Amino acid sequence: MWRVLKRGGYACVVIGNTRLCGVEILNAQVFVEQMLSLGFELHQVILREIPSKILPKTRDQKTGKFAKVTEADFIAYPHEFILVLRKL
């Protein structure tokens, strides 16, 4: 982004946090920190709720495809962040 954006140009990135082995990974926060270190400024953060993105936990033994969604499944991304960054 740095190479192709003109000075003062804006970039928008949609990113969500994840959970791995019960530990929440703060992808959005880490991404912003990296962009700040590259010379961008954070212009705006928009939090968007995603009520229906469910990630199945189990796969079909024969096909390897995800099985039907059950109560054991969980909401993969209850919200996502829309990050608006500006090149200085």
C-alpha cells in the first residue's frame, strides 16, 4: 500500500480478530501497530457486528468437508474492524 498510495491517500482494510486454542489473537490491533510503524496514521476505526458468521468445528469423516452447523459450533467472528488509514 505504501508504494502505490500517494501522500495523503487513504487505505481501508477489513480485518477480524481470531481465537486459536482458546487464546484471542488481536489481529486488528497488531495490524494497526505495523501500519503506524510504516508511516501511516490511523484515521478511523469502524466496528461492524457480524451476527451470523458461524464456523463449523467438525468435518465429515469421509469427504473432509465441514459437517452441518450444530449447536457445538461457534460464531467465528462476532465483529470485524474496518480500519481507515492515511499515508503521511
